[in-house]
Amino acid sequence: MNNASKGHCVTITPQGKLQIEIAQTAVRTQTFSMNKKTRNRLLALGCLFVFLALGALFYITWVVQRPFSIIVFFADNLSPSVLTPARNYQGGADHRLVIEKFPNLALLSTHANDFAVADSAAATISMATGQKGNNGMLAVARGKEVLPNLVEIARQRGRATGVVSNASITDATAAAFYAGTTDPLDYPLIARQLAEGEGVDVILGGGAADFFPDSEGGRRKDARNLAQEMGEKGYDVVRSEIDLEATPSWRTPKTLGLFSMGNLNFADEFAAEAGQPSLATMVRNAIRLLQYNARGYLLVVDAGLAGKSAAQNEGERTLREILALDEAVGEAMKYAGPKALVLVVGKRNVGGLRLNGYPFRNDKGAGLLGINAQGAPSITWSTGPESGTRTSPEGPVSTEPAASKRAAAIGVAEDVIAVGSGPGSEALKGFQDNTEIFHIVQKQL
């Protein structure tokens, strides 16, 4: 037995010490290598978390907060001087309309590029393109380039698009979003531009005469049947409220609804023309047909009949058209969802309607019409035809006196109301120019 075994001692030679040191160094190297791998893995994991956080922030900022549904209503005579009597007419001085409950509000100046009082074409094109237009023009050019409108921009960004009007779909307001011409009264040309253009997905309104040849009861002189041509391009062409309600969104996303040869009936005439949809019905169905698109939609709505009735000094009818607009806005708020961007914007004031003193606080309906307690007309106008009574399918329609007699009332200088709800509408505040509407909507597309 050797000495190492007896004393349990181990003698380490210099070579052994070297081997031990080499082994210890290898262990330290391996440990360092493992620590480096762990650190790299942790760094990679941290980068992944940062990437996911940035992705979530991008999604929240640019996807979630950009509304799926964007609906913009345009209306003649949506100004304080008309909104107040409309409110009183429906429910008295303490009543509130749907649009009066919107959280954001601004007053908009409406002048054209060339005149202080804009016509319908100039007022709408200013809001459709963000640049002031001239009266009598349905396009704005920068140099030789025609500026795109909101519907065109929405389509470029993958949204479905719709245009609805209770007037003619070829009138200036609706046409400003799909046509361009120096003559906004050339309705057959405007209809042709709609039929030959890239295509609005849903078009609902009046103006069928501009789509049919004169041989078929229309007013086209070129013998073209544009409704048939659009049907061949994939549109489902409907001519009545029943057909509209029966149109399935899953089968055809493109719909052309032509419900009258000219303007649709006024709100007080629908009992005499049961086949026509109301503005609220068209809005509800347009939402139903547009919401199939995964990237959302833009719907433009023209409540144009308030301007038509105001041009003839038909006070009660004008107030009822403002209430028809209010009903349609209520439908939009109901069906578009709580996160939709909904704007209700005045175009201009026609005729200069005024409700004179002094009705009682709770007076409403017919109590606001005729001669008031002071012996003066309750409603008067700045311009327009002689007061009197005209007939309609629903009976006589009364008109009120105007200070300046004309065959039809003309526009007056007055700021209009814009109200909004949903993402981006907080930009409505104070006094603004009407071109701001373009920028509010464009940022949300």
C-alpha cells in the first residue's frame, strides 16, 4: 500500500495542475457561452415584445380608431334660422332633435371661390374636394389636374362607396361625388359620367329620366339606356321600395335604385306614392348593402328636398323635410354602429326663412303656421314667389310672403350648422370654413 492510500493524501504533479486549470477554464468558457446564449435569447424575446407592442399601437392608432362606417349627410337650409322653427314645429321650444344631441358642433362659412353666396354646386364641391369651387361648376382643378373628391379617395383606399339622395341623383350635391362638368344642369351628361365611371357601389335616389331615352319616357336624346348598361356591368337595378328591401347584400354589392323620374316625393306626399322609399329607408338599406366590405365604407347622403321646397316658399314643407333628415340621421346612428363617424352638414340657406314672434313656448305643428297673435305672418321669407296656396297630391300647400318677389327663392348669406359624432368629429368646433369637412373625413378614410 502506498503513502497516498495510507494518509488519504493526493500529490498533484505540475502536469495535473495544468490539466485542472484547463478543465476549469473550459467550464468557465462553457458557462460564459451559456450566459451569452441566454442573454441573446432574452434580448430577442425583448425585441419581440417591443415589436408586438409597436404593432398593437399601430393597430390601435391606425386601424381600430379609423371608423368602419363613415356617413356624411348634406342638407340645404340646415342653419340656425331653420333648425329652430323645425324643432318647435315637431315638439315645442323645449324639444330636441336627434342632430341636436350630437356632441360636436361648428358653424361653417359657405362662400364660393367667386361669390359670397354659394350655389349648391360650389358649396358641395368645396366640401367634396377641400378647395373652394366657383358657382356653376362641378369640379375644382389645380393647374390642369382635377382634384379628387372624397368618394374617389375612399374607393382608392379600399372602401365601398354609396351616394343617396331624396332629390335627383344627378343633382349637383350627389353629382359632386362622381361627376365633373362646367354645367351642373346638364343632367344627361352627369348620368352618363356615372354610368361610364369607375363606379359607386350603391346609388339610390330619383332622376330616372336622365338614365332612359326619350322613347322610354326619359329625356336622353342619344337613345342610350344607362340603367340597362349599368345592369350589364353588374348593378342590381331596382325601381321601388319593395325591390330595394328585397335586394340581398350577399349576392350583389352593387345597386342602382331609381325610384322616380325626377325628385322623390316630399315627406308629406308619401301616402300618395307608396312605391317610393323615404330618405330614412334608403339610408338604412345603403348601410346594409355597403357593410359587406371588410375595409369599411363611405356613404354620402343628400337631403335635397328642403332646398326645393324653400325655393317655392313652402314653409311647413321645408320644416318637415328637415325632420325627414333628422329621422334619417337617427336610422344611421342606429344601424351604423356606435363607433361610426357620422357628420350632418348644412350646404347653404335658400330663401331666408324666419319664424316671427311670438309663438307660445309649447306651440307646435299648425300652431306655428298662418297669422300669429300679433297679426303678422308666423313665417316669412327674404325672397321667393307670391304667397298663396298650391295643390299637391296630398292637398293644398300653403306658402308664405317674401320680402323680394322672384319666381323662385335664391340663396342667402348665412353660416350653416355642422354636427358630428365618432372618431374625427371632435375637429368640429367654433367657426370654420366648409372645406374643413373634407379634411375631417379624408383623415378617417
